[in-house]
Amino acid sequence: MTGTLSHLGIAMLAFIASHLVMSSAPIRDPLLRKIGERGFMGIYSLVAAAIIYWVVAAYNAAPDVEYWQPHTAFKHLSLSLMIVVCIFIVASLTPKNPTMAGASANQLRDGPRGIFRITRHPMMWGVGLWGVLHVLANGDVASLIFYGGFGVLAIFGTVLIDRRKARTHGAAWLVYANQSSHIPFAAILAKRTKFSAKEIGWLPVILGIGLYLVLLILHETVFGIAPMPWVSGGISGMFD
């Protein structure tokens, strides 16, 4: 039993370490010079995909060892805030995302726009929040390692991205970072930028809610766990 959980822990540590190593300047910069951005991202993606497969397989094989009994309030909180997670992730999937790999300094000229006024790392915060919420909603050790690992990597990864962008984009990034914030809504509260629902638009919100509903309905079928009793059995369960 312990060995299986240890296997999951090793797999998750390998996943985190691979991201930290390949994102570090001593490894990343020489590879970029030799094989270019596309070549590097290709290798990065292959390594990440292979280790994610390992992590998921180890998680699925892990025993159900309870470390606490989740309160119903945490499950409701997770269910509710997952809407925010889905909207953040969908809204971040735009060529205008200045923190994505390969984004040029030209994308920083106009300052933060849309979802990036809330945080310059909506994708990472979405994944991080997803991890934290699932740790709260699940009471087993395997989920703590699995979801907690993804959550920690996502939030810590924002720091690494900021450092890399400061190194590659220099003054342009410093100006952009000063107009935006790492912590959601911090720049808005500090009046360094203004919230603009119009810039975010309805499409990311609608698509985010649509993604949430799809995950909610298919959660038991795909992941084997119904997030709420009335979701059990898919769409038909809503009408039982």
C-alpha cells in the first residue's frame, strides 16, 4: 500500500522537477538557441505528456487511504468555484496572452486587457485553484498528492514565468507587471488597472460555463466520481 502511494509521490515529484529543470535558464536558454522555440516546446510537451501519463496511471493504481473526512461545505465550495476555474482557463486561451510560451514583447505594449487585468496568470491560477478545490473535496492521500502537486506547481510556476519574462523582455515586462498583478484582483484594488467586463466579453464566460456543465455531467462517467448525487448517472440522473 505504502509502496503504491510512494510510486505516485515519485511520479508527481518527477513531473514537478521536469518542469522546474526545463524552465530554468541554464537548461532552457541553450536549448532555445540550438533548436529554437518550436523545437524546445515540442520536447517540453513530449516530456510533460509522458510524465503526466505516468502520474495519472500511478494515481489510478493508488489505494484509497483516507486522511480526513471532507466537510460537505468544502464539496459545495469546490462545485461552485469550479465555474471560476473554467472561465479563467478558457479566457486565457488567446494569442493575446502575454505569459504564454513564445509571446513577444509587442504583446505588452498596450498593457493588460480583459481577463489579464484580473491576473496576468489566469491559466495557472485556474489550474492551481482546481488543484486546491479537489484537495478540499477529496479525503484520500492519493488525491492530496495528485491534486496538491498540480496546484503547487501551477502557483509556483507563475513566479518562474515572471522571472523568465523579466529576463527575456526586460523593461517592457516590468512596465506590464506593474500594471497587472500576480494575485487575482490585486492590481484592480490597488488602482493600477481597471476591471473591464466588456474587454473580457461574453464568449469566454459562456464557453467557460459550457465547459463546467460538460465536466459536471460527464464527471462520473470519465472520472468515476459523481461531484453531486443528482449528477450521478449523467444527464438522466437529473430527472430521476
